[in-house]
Amino acid sequence: MLRALDAVSAGRAEDAVLSVRGLTVRFRLRGGRTVAAVSDADFDLGAGECLALVGESGCGKSVLASALLGLLPANAETSGTALLAGAGGQDGTDLLAADEKTLARTVRGRRVGLVPQSPAAHLTPVRTVRSQLEETVRALAGTTRRARRKAAEDAADRAAFPAGHLDRYPHELSGGLAQRAATALALVGDAWLLLADEPTTGLDRDLVDRTVDELRRHADDGRALLLITHDLAAAARIADRVAVMYAGRIVEIAPAQRFFGAAGPRHPYARGLLDALPDRAFTPIPGMPPELSALPEGCAFAPRCPLAGELCTTRPEFTAGLACHHPERPRA
């Protein structure tokens, strides 16, 4: 069964909407210091697939998404490649090498949509939610006013945003409503690739399930979804594969059925994330993650790892979906 799941994931990778290789982000600080926010990220995201990127706060998940959209601050330095497949046989676009004009006119909102982590910062304060949705449809498709209105209302319904609030301004919305408005704005363009950065923030469990189910339908229509989340229950509900990030580095990528199933993940940190859940061992991982400006030379998780040994003073390579010198054995 596990080999079959691996084969399915490999098949999706061959039909990749997004192929990331060696994505690295460094922030330059005063005094010559640097913050290693993302290091050598490698993954593929296939058409019809949801990849959940999970990990503790500050591990670099949102920085990775911002790098893909060219939304990093001026003190950021990026390297590697992030090839977004072209449509209709056209050449793909390296998102890390593309200039601002290309990203603004042909990528953001059109080929790549974003559900932002901070929706208030992405909603125009002097425009109603309806006008922002309709303006987005007009910019992307140039349809009639009636068609724009229907598309806006349909996107709001998909995001569980109440129709009675469409004519309200962002400051009149609660945090949960603002999150749903931002989700509607991301869905209205039907982008080929959707980056959802903590899309369930401020939502109760029923709305979390409805929101992630709608994002899953977006992928099921032949598009791709990168779900960045702390909510492992949401990831278990809709993900095909799970990528675990620790201290700026992806340390494991596994099929979701294996990751959340009886076999479990192989990296000790990933095991620790699951064991910290209330419906599992409810045991927190001891210690704290390292500062990204002062990472150790070896395995960054070693100071917190019960399996760490002398070999962990060297940095483990990422091979076969895992970066660990002492991987856990499958539980079953």
C-alpha cells in the first residue's frame, strides 16, 4: 500500500504545476548578520494535488509562499528555481527569476492565487467586499457587469462569506469574515495554482472544514493547492502529501495516508508534531526551535531529538523524501 501511494505521488510530480528546486531565502540584517529563513527547499506539486506544508511558527512556511509570489522585502536574497508550468504548451515561468512586471501582469491572481495569512492587509479599506470581487473579475476576464456580479456572489458562497455582508467594508468585518473575504478573492480568479497561507485562521471547526473542503474542490478540478497550515486536522482532511518544515528546511515529504495513518512519519520532529495533538499522546516537543540567525552546523532538530547522536553534528542530506540520520521505523 505504501509503495502504491509513493507511485501515485511520483506520477503527479511528472505532471507538475510547480517544480521547486533549491529554493533558499536569506534576509540581510544590520551588522552583516543573516537570517536563513528557507534553505534548499525541493518539492513538486502536481495538477489535482494538495500538498500541505506544516511546522511550528517561524519555521519559514510563509516566507516560502512569499518568495514564490515575489512579495519578499528588499533585504531578502533568493536562489534556486521555482518553475510554474505554462498553459497550452507555452514555456513555464521561473517565479524566482521573473521581474515584477511579469509577476504583476501574468502571475499573481491569474496563474497563482493567494489566500493571505493576514487578510486585513490585503483587503482595500475604502472598497466594499463586493466591489473588490467584481473588480478582480473584470481585471481577469473583462466580462459583463451581470456576469461579474454573479461570479462575485458565487466566489463568496464558495468561501462561506455571507451574501448580506458583501456590501460592507473591511473594517466592518470580524477577523473570521475578513479571512473568508480574502479566500473568496483568491477563489474568484480560478488560478491554476492556489497558495493558501493559514486559510482557517479565526474560523470555528465547522467553517474550517467547509473552507478546506472548498479548497480541496479547487484542486480536484485539475488545479494545484499548496496549503500552509498549523492545523494538522485540516491537513489530514484534504492533503495528498505532507511536507514538514523545521528551522527553514523541509525535513520530510510523505503521502498523507502514511503520515497520518498507522505507519506514521519517519522524521522524529514530524512524529513529535503528531504526538503533541490532544487526540494522540498530547505530549509537547521539549525545548524551542533554534534562531534562524544562529542555526547549528548539523541537524537543527538535534538538541530536541530523543534519537540524536554524534552523527547529527553533520547536516543530513534530503534524500528519498527525508532529511534525518536516525529515522523512525514505521509504527505498523
